Amino acid sequence: MSSGRSGSTILETLMNSSKEVFTLGEFHLLFLESDLNAKCGCGDYLNNDIIWSDIIKKFSSSRILFSKYRKTFSSKTGHYGKVIRINKLFQILFNLNTSESLGYSELNYKILIHLNDKLKDNKSYVDSSKDVYRFYDLYKSNLFDIYPIHLYKCSQSFVYSMIKSSKGPLRWFLLIRFSLRWLIENTLIKLILRKTKNKLVISYGELIENYSEVITSMYKKFDVCHSGKFTLYTQINHGIAGNISRNQSREIFIDDKYKYGLSHLEKQLITMLTFNLKSFK
Ligand SMILES: [Zn+2]
């Protein structure tokens, strides 16, 4: 789980280095991406994809329920759900479960079982869907063995990635909005994971600088076999809704453009709005 643009695609691609791992991408966007005639991580259209096409057909009648965390796409605002959802927050704070949430989790479970049968192999699945509330539903259902990973970027770097092409009053508005989003989402993830035993908390910097060690210890914790070599984009993946870089061969480099892309005042404001929080461990 992450706030987005926090290195989750890199993490997912590195985790794809093991044959025991299958990376789903942003799984919960399957039907929305299919409606947009989008491509799979392998480069084929989802609707013709060797992995997803029959699943899209088979579970077509459940597409509304499956897409409940992202009902619409908007090119202007991206495809994010609301950061604050009062009824879900209420559920989380009082540790509640609803039949609707359970129905949603069961549907996810059915699709994964179908996929697992299709792959004829018991795999570990990496789900990069970034919706915190959705994670809560799946976690509470007790249908899955979940090993949550909380990946976070430093607040200035995250906010910069969201506002870099904006100018003037809009930039200030977005700066405030994304600072608060960073704070709320990461705090929520921390809150939900407070009682989970198998969680891993990783910062973007840590991942990029020591990716080999991070993935090795992650596989060890999750009991996954691997060759010890981690490279980007060497194995075909069928991730949903990833960015185009999934299909390209690229070096890993740390993105620290925010250091000179943000003014001194902007940096101070972000630090203030995020209560100077630097770590979620
Ligand atoms: Zn594919």
C-alpha cells in the first residue's frame, strides 16, 4: 500500500523476479481498464490477454461490485477515490465488518482462485491496488494470507511529483491538498496495520538505494524462493494499470528532483502540513 507515485511499480517489478510470484498490478481496476480497452503489463490488450480476457468475460456480471472502489475515471483528476470516506473510517475505528465488504472480498477471492487454477501453480500474488479502505475489507474478511507492505515516499518528494507541472494559485491549492492526502493516507495505513503481524514498512529511499537487500529480506519473510538476482522488466508480467515503464528496460535511479523543484517556502509549508512526519515505522 502506498499513496501512489511512491515506487510501487518498481517494487512490484522487482518482486516479479521470482517465479513463485505473480504481480497483479492494480488488480481492482481490472474491469475499468477493460472498459477503456487498456493494455496489460505484457503489452497485449486486457480484453485479448492470455491471462485476463476469460476472467473479464467470466466475471462480467460482477464488474460493478468489483469496481466499487473506483467507480469513475476522470482524466482531469486521475482515478483516485476519495481520501476521506466517513462510513469506512467509522468501520475502521470501531473494527467493524459489513456484509457488503465481505461480498466484495469473496468476489476477489473467487477471481484469484480462478486465476490460480489457470496458472496451475500455487503462487504468491502481489496486489498493488492502492486503496487503503479496500485493503481493510480484504484484511477483515480473513479469506487471504495477507502480508501487507507499506511503501512511503518522503512528503516533499510525493507532493512534488503531484504538483510539478502546475503553476500559480493552483499549485498552492494542490500543494495543500496533496500534503494532507499524504498525511491522511499514510496515517490510515499505519492505523490499519497497527495490529498486523506480517507487515513490512519500507521507504522509497531505502528501496531504491538497497533494492537487492530489501527484496531478499522480503522474500525471506514471505518464504518465497528466488535466484538472488533482481532486475527490472526481465520477466513478462501481466500487471493491470501500470505505467508504460513496465515494458521497458530501465536502470533504477533515485528520483530527487523535488530538492530543487520546490521553493524554500513550498518545502516549509509541506513540512508544516505533514507535521514534520518523516517515518511510518
Ligand atoms: Zn498480459
